[in-house]
Amino acid sequence: MEKRNPEIEARLQRVFDGARFGHPCYAFEEVTSTMDVAHQLVRQGTPEGTCVWTTRQRQGRGRFGRTWESPEGGAYFSVILKPARSAEEIPQLSLVAGLSAAEAIRELTRLSPSIRWPNDLLLEGQKVAGILIEAKDGAVVVGVGMNVTTQPTALPETATSLAACGAACDPYTLTAEVCRRFEGWYDSWRTEGFAPIREALRPWLSHLGEVVRVTLGTTHPVEGQAVDVDETGRLLLRLESGAIRPCEVGEVTFLR
Ligand code: BTN
């Protein structure tokens, strides 16, 4: 494993302050991807709640095999979970984490990001955070990437950072707040299912009522009005024909 950074670990331990998520915490100055380190730790039997955190990633990754640019100024971390739930329910964790991150940002900065189903947080129409879920070896690794004090010039054109939107916030405190909220929502998801998350999520969804296109790889894109997220976390589109089409995975683009 790459070399841990005790100073960063101590700083994070202070802000995690006894929470279950974040213990243990493995912190690094730089890694390939916190997802790689997390999967390695899963194989070594690390407990649920383990967090892997870094200030930079050499090969940060996003959904659909994309690169996640991970320069200095971001908070990049993965949390290891071991939920006893069916494989079909696991994608809901992307919305559970997104909700937690949106709430944490609002709490600490007063900025109110929107959630673009199923895994993006947007500010001023640009991406400020993304969530990645990978299930392997009996665990689920939830990766969260947040652009905190990042210079916009170091980010892709479609991305922004909290600082660029006028908010001062430090990546350590923000990580701890996301984890604290994630822990709470995760417990509620485990005991009560997706219903409470769905209720809490609705006000944050940027596209409800909007006409959108949902694309998945090379399959034919679907267009329609986003009307809701259903009881399993699928995005519901009202097609021109009036029919309701549930989307399980995909990427949303706003059309007008
Ligand atoms: C996406 O928007 O497609 C998801 C981006 C997820 C990025 C985070 S940063 C921490 C963790 N490590 C990675 O390599 N990816 C996730």
C-alpha cells in the first residue's frame, strides 16, 4: 500500500470526532485512486465505515470508465460499506451519498447545490461533486469527489468548485460533515429502506419538471419530462406519448 500520511490522518481524526464512518481512516497525500486502496483494504478485512482519503489522485475515476480530475484543493474519499441488502438496491447508495453531500455543503457554506440524478452535485449548472459506487469482494465502496478550493483552471470546463462559487470551506471539515450525514442516512436506509431518502431527496433534484435526455453508453437515448424518482430510486420520465418510462441507470442532460 502507498505511504500513509500521519499528519493528514490526525487532522481528519479530530474532525471525525467519534463517528462510525471515518474509523479507521487511511489518509494519503496522493494515491492512484482511493477506490483502489479501499478495495485492497476490503480484501484485508477492514470494517464497515473505513474511510480512505487523499488530497490528490493520479488516476481518479468516474462513472463509465471516465477520468475524474483530482488536483489539489479537492476532497477525494471512499467509504467502505457492508450492507446486507440485495444487489438491485445498491445503486440507491449513490443517492444516499449525494443527499448527504448536498446537505453538508449547504450546512457549511449556505450554498445550495442541486442533485442531478443519480450521482452529480451541481452549482451554477456546473459539476461540483460526483459519486461513484463499486461493489466487489462482498463490500460496497462509495467514492466521493468534491471540488472544494480547487482552481477552476485545473478542472474540466463543465466543473466548478465551492471556492469558485464564493464559499470558503476546508476539505477536512466538509469530509467529516458528509460522513456524519451519510452515516445517519445509511442507517435509516438500512432499517427503513429507500422511502425516507426519496422524500428528503426530492427538493434537491434539479431536473424534476424539466425536459431531459437520459443516455446510457451506445443505447438509444430516451427523452422526456423528468417527473419523479420512484420507490426504488429509478428516474421516471414522461415520454411524448404520455407513457412513463423508468430509467435505472444513465446520464442526464437538460434539453431546455
Ligand atoms: C462521477 O462523477 O463520475 C463520479 C466521480 C467520483 C470521484 C471520486 S473521487 C474519490 C473516489 N476515487 C475515485 O477514483 N473516484 C471517486
